[in-house]
Amino acid sequence: MSVDSLAFDSVLDLCQNQHRRIVLGTLAEEQRSLTLDDLTEAVVKYNHQMSLAEASEDVLTEIRLSLYHVHLPKLAAEGLITYDPETELVEPTAQFDQVQPTLSTILDADPELDTPMTL
């Protein structure tokens, strides 16, 4: 199996979860470091189709905790981001840049994102 197909398989695996798709799409769109709060807001916007002000505290807490404990560590373990839990800062890596074309294709085909993410 080639390195490219391994990268493709890894990206497909990571994109099985909508929150991770939104995080990766937001990082690709912004092309800069983002905070956990920025990514929580993106998930609320794209997954729940509401503004941060409209979301209940329970929804925000659930999203934030899932990003903090599950999704961001998984993306970091795959080498697509660096994530510092203390500062809650997320940065895309050089490996992230390499998978952007695949990610863009996956996001464009995502029927669950009512508001398409522009990459």
C-alpha cells in the first residue's frame, strides 16, 4: 500500500465524524491557528445551524468537551494538527496541508453540512 493511499485512508477514517470534518474544514478555510472556542463556534454554526448566542449552555459544553477530549486529540495523534490542551490552541501541520485536496473533496460531498464550507 502506498503512502498516498495510507494518507487517504487516514483522512477517510478521521472524516467519519462530522465534528472532525467541521474542525478540519474550518482550519483549512482559516489557514491559521484557532482556539477551542473558535472551533466550538464552528461546530455550532455548521452542525446545529445556529449562532453561538442561540446555543444552550448544555450544547456548548457537550461540543467543547467532545472536541477537547476526543476529536482534537485524535487529529493530533494522526499528525494533522498540534493541540495544546493548556492554551486550547489548535494549529494545522504540514501534513494537514498535504491532505487538503482530499479533505476538500470529502467536505464538498458532505450532505449533512447544510451550509457548505468554502475551502
